[in-house]
Amino acid sequence: MINGSELLRRWVDDPASTPADLDKLLAADEADWLMRRQAALLY
């Protein structure tokens, strides 16, 4: 079982998908998370 969004399901179901494709799909969300977590870092 994979938990995630519709985006993840489509990536998993596509036989032509590569790990690099997933990295591209998630890049914006990862950048947003990195920015938001900055306030919680202690060091």
C-alpha cells in the first residue's frame, strides 16, 4: 500500500515513469517544505 496523492498513484501506474520524473513532480513541494521548516530549526 502506498500513501500519497493522485499524483503519486499516476506516477506509480505509469510504466514509463522514472525516479527522476518523481523528483521533478515533487520539487516545488519540497522547496516549500524547506522554506517553512526553517523557522523550526534550532541549529
